[in-house]
Amino acid sequence: MIKVIAKMTIKEGMAGELMSSIQELVAETRKETGCIVYQLFEDTNNQKVFTFVEEWVNQEALDKHLNSKHFKDASSKLTGILEKDMEISVGTLVI
Amino acid sequence: MIKVIAKMTIKEGMAGELMSSIQELVAETRKETGCIVYQLFEDTNNQKVFTFVEEWVNQEALDKHLNSKHFKDASSKLTGILEKDMEISVGTLVI
């Protein structure tokens, strides 16, 4: 299993924009073969920070997701919403 | 549900130290009432980065965890292992 944590810091007042931009991404991603978990969290202490927490069965499933139309469409929309580059970490379970 | 993501960057060559320091923490934490998920991931692209991904039923359960003996013992051991302060984010589910 592969874990992905993708932290986004959005521009001031762009939370609504973010939500509308990721609706299709979330719905389509959850339908993908190989997607175990795909959730978005809002930070309790910083209203500009949102984090995707994902689980994929393997690297192949993740690669397919990153090349999907819904991922590319959402990434393009996010460009104007994010204050800085998304911080992405990919990991495997230790314990 | 409360999500906690705690990212650790360890000093060079301290992965073994880290593992032995968190065994009891992980075992005891998973026994806690209110702990849904408590997993540790190693970063695929940076062998010095490890991330706890946690889920708690509510803030009360998380607070109790943060005040537990096993958490305090592990935190004390981690002081000499971490290269910099742990980066902790607490969040709630959006979608």
C-alpha cells in the first residue's frame, strides 16, 4: 500500500474556489481501481491549509491516477488557488 | 473524527533508534479508547522522513493521548533522534 499526503496552502478567501475545483476530482478518483482512500482534511489551526490523505494499492495505480484527465483538470484549476506549491510526500507503511 | 499528521525528520543513520523508540508508543496507543488509526510511514523519496498518520474519535481522546505516559516517554526519547521539530497538523474531514 502506498500513502500519499498532499498539503495545500491556498490564497486568502479561496476555500470556496478550492471546494468547487476538487468535487469532480474526488468523485472520479474514488471510482478508480486501486484507490483505497482519498480524503481531504482542513487544518484546525490554519484555515488556509488543506491536506489530501490518500491510499493506493500500488505505484501503478498511483501513476495511472496522476495521468488521469480528472487529476490534470483539477491540477490546472488549482494553479490559481494555491499560494505556493503543493507539498507532497509518498510513503510506505512501517508499523 | 480528528486527523493528525506528524512529520518527523530524523538525524542521519537514526532509523534504527527511531524504530526501537516508538515500539511501545505504537503498541500502547493502539490500545487507547478513541484511537481509530495510528500508523507510521517512511517516505519513499527521503529516508530521513517518517510520518505518523493518526485518527482519533474526538479532541478529548487526542488530548488524553498527548498526556499519556507512553506518549511522554516516547517524546523524550525522540528529542535526540529528530533533526528538527516535528511538524504536526491536526485536521477535520471536509470530503
